Amino acid sequence: MKEQLLLTLSLLTATVCADAQGWKTAAERYIADGEFAKTEWMLRGLPQAEKDAHSLQIDSLNAIMKRIRKDFCITPAEGKLRIEEIYGHEVTDKQIAQWKLDKLIEYMDIDGQEWWFRRGIGNFKLLKHAEFEVRDQASRDAEAASLRKYYDEAMATKANKDGVRNWHRNNITMTIDVKPDVVPAGEVVRVWMPIPYENLRQKNIKLLSSSHKATMSEGSIHHTVYMEAVAEKGKPTHFEINYTYDVGERSFTQECLLKRVKPYDTESDVYRRYTSSEYPHQVVTPAMKALALDIVGTEKNPVLQASRIYDWISANFKWAGAREYSTIPNIPEYVLHIGHGDCGQVSLLYITLCRSIGIPARWESGWMLHPGEINLHDWSETYFEGIGWVPTDQSFGRTTLATSLQDYYKAGMDIYRMAANEGVCGEFSPKKTFIRSETVDSQTGEVEWRGGNLEYGQFSYDLTVNSSEPIK
């Protein structure tokens, strides 16, 4: 059997080496099937000329396997023990098997061995609602009440001609620290750090200071500050930026949208671009279109169609800890398969469903800056003819479902945001040499040196809101 496998691999390698796309497709298929050893064997067997010509692709495939192994690192025996600790008694193999079928336990077979997702036990507690419901209506009301304060604060101010109000000036410091000796002494460390970009809700972006000479990105959908530094033996390599920007609240009631919306100009650049597929995570397929049509039913008004999609996702997909985005071939399809998703995952599902039925939608992301809740966050924008782009926070729909703010985040955004990305999977400026730690988004910053990309754990990041003052 072993000799037959080696012969098969040898024939396969000889066949696909002549076609770069062929071996890449084969490698991706093997990775999806959990056949990592076969993938690594094939990549090692490529001719040197092929390795040199496609070094970035090969590096990326190896990095993805490494990240999957890091994400899926709990044995079934370990996982079962942790679940028994939650229940306080033994659970049966039959129960485990059913929970796996119900997608409450995420697992993957790698080279013939089963491994559970490292965040899977925490997700199990969130998702197994019959025993562990943690987001009942009372807790949702409490969170919505907290958000209501920010809404009331904004509504007490006057909007400008663009519908933006409650302007504040934020002063932000962000740092990245590369751990000592991760990069050899004397080597140049390259860093990209996110920074806000100009739009209707953000303006007057000013980089006040940087720890090293800084270059602002140009022409990228990922807005960053780029810096370099030389690593020193035994010392962390520290990077820091301080900037200010003005941010405002912008929102539309459904009544306002319904009064102003017009039929789409289907020949416009905006319509064509943002109702089309963007690979790999915003892909319009017949199945996705059929699902979207099933959700909206007979409704023809795009405002109400988008509203129904938003409510359907809010009601059906709970929040759960996400695996590395770079390891997921198509995030919306993954969400539909697994039945849950974090903020970015449900946002991509919303965008794709909207595009599937001719509603332009696009990505936006950065950080949420609510007091005591500063964290990475992703959302989107929806385009309605006669109104333009309106902000849409799909993930907040789960918090505000069946509350007084149920419709607010469908077409509204509070001031507690820093948006640095206006799309996904773009190139950095200046370009990055190796695969990014986060291939979809850019919020934590990215680090590399000539020896390769630095993964999470090899560097730390922090964002601090120094001040947020109303602008008179």
C-alpha cells in the first residue's frame, strides 16, 4: 500500500509540475481534505525552478496548513473531558456524535486523525442553547440599553448636509511590539499599522507622531502606516503611532429610506462593481441567489429586501469564536455550513446575499471604540439609489434584535468606530512580500522580515483611545 501511494504521488507530481495552476489546485484540494502530508510531499517535490517562480504561493500554502494545525489542536478525548467538566457528569460517544452532526463541535481530520477546534469548547457553551443559553432577552435588552445611550446622545445633536452629527475628535495611540529575538539582530523588521481613512463619517486624519520614519499607504483599500526598524538582540522591537481624526454618527430611519429610494441605475459603475462577485469571499452563485430570494420572498423594494436579509442573519446565526480567516476558502459558505459566525463572517454573508439579488453592498472595518468595549470589529455599507452608501452593522443586529434599536444598525453607525479598511483581500502599500497573518482584513497590523511573515504570538498589538472630545 505504501509503495502504491508513493508511486501515485510521484506520477501526480510529475503531471502537475508542468502546470503551476494544476499543482496549486491539487494542493488546495488536499488541504481541504486534510491531507497535509501529501500536500507537503508534493510541494517539496516540485522542481527548483517551479519553487523559485512560485515561492509566495508555496509559502502561503505551508502557512495555511500551519495555521489550521494551530487552530485544530484539541484531541477528541481532551474535548470530551472539557465538555464533561461543563456538564458535571459523563457524556456519551453518541451525544458527541450528535453534537458534531449538529455543528456544535467543529472538528477536522488531518492526515487521518481527528482534531477539534481550539475555541470549540467555548463555542459549544454559546451554541448549545438548550443548556447554556447566555444571550436571553434580558441580557440583550441590557446591551441594547447601553447602545441606546450613544444613540440618544447623537440624536440630541444637529446633522450636517450629509446627515452626519455628534462630531468628536479622537486621539489614538497604537503600538506593535515584536518579541525579542523572533527576528535576528541586525535584520530589518517591516510593519504595517492601520489608520483611519477619509469618508463621510471620518475626516481630518492627522498622523501626529511615529516611532520610526512613516509612509502612508497609497491606492490600497487597506489604509496603513508603514515603518521599518532594525532588530536588536534580546530586546523587543517597538513600533508606535499617534493620530487624531474626526468621527461622526450617521443613520437613516427606514421611513426616510423608503421615501427617498429610487430604482437602481443598473448601468452605473457602483451598481456593476458592488453587485458582482469578488473572489474569494464575496461570490455570487445560483445557490446564494436562491437563498436570498427565499429570504426576501415577494418583497421588491431594496430597502425592505436588505432589512429582511439583515433580520434573517441576526435571528439565525449566533456569535461564536472564529478560526483564522486565512484558512477558510469562502467565508459566507462556511457560515451557512457551520451555522454561526463572528462579526466579519456574518458581514460577508450579508454583503454576498445582498449582491446576489442586485443590492450593492461592500465591506468596512477597523475597531469598535465603545467605552470598556474596545476591540476589532467588521461591518459593511449598503447602497440605495437616491441616498448613496449607508452604514450597516450586521453583527450588532444580534444585540439589538427585538429591541427599540432593531432597525438602527441596518442603516446607522454610532461614533465609536475607527474604519481603516474599505474592502477585503487587497494588496498593501507598500506591498508585502509574504502571506499576511490576516489575509482578509487589516486591523491588528502586520509584521515581516526577509525571513518570512510573523504570525500572531510573535508580536503583540494594542490600541488606546487617549481622548474623545466633542467638536463644537
